Amino acid sequence: MIIKELFSSEYLFNPTPSFETKMYLPLIVLFGAMLILSILLKLMGRKIPKQANSFFTPFLTGSVLGFVHLFSRYEGLSWLASRFFLLLIFSGIFLWVLILLILVLKSLPKELKRQTVEERYKKYLPKSKTK
């Protein structure tokens, strides 16, 4: 199959694509890794910066939609099993993560600078007396 055939309208918009078993395993691994990554991001909580915690939602949404697509493909449901739906999932997650990455890269230097200033001032504050 050549690239031109991959993006043809007949191939992308086929409402019931063929039962391709060789694509299940890579997609299960990909969507499973996204699910595990989203769970790890949520469990790490305070150990990672607040901006990195915002990646939980797109990874969780992408993995759930991916598993819905795989289930639909297995059951032979129309349109949810189509290659176009899979393309929409991948492009949506890619754009969502790209936008979040740009926002994080813009705000992370400001946050790090604020933390260093705050730590410098806390160093000179009196310690609380605990018994």
C-alpha cells in the first residue's frame, strides 16, 4: 500500500473497515501506555510541577476514545470503527498535547523564577516553634 492510497477518501471514509487483526496489538499497546501514563501523572500529584499535571486529561481521553475505537472495530460498528475516527483521535490528542506543551514551556520559566525567589525569602523567616 502506498501513501496515496492511505489518504484516499475510499480508504479513510469507509464506515466499516476490514477486520485487520495485525493492527490491534500496536493500538492496544499505544492506548494502554497512554492510560498508564495518565494514571502515573495523576498519582505523582505534588512531586511534579503543576503544569505537567495538566497532561492527565488528554492522555486519559485519548486512551478511552482509543479503546472505544478498538471495541467498535472488533464488533464491526459503523463509523466508530472507521479509520477517519482513528485519525480524528490521533490528530485531536496531538493538537491538545502540543498546545499544552507550548503553554507549559512559556509558563515554566516564570514558575521556576517565582519558586527561587520564594525559597530565598523563606530562608530568612523565623522557624515555627513546635513541641
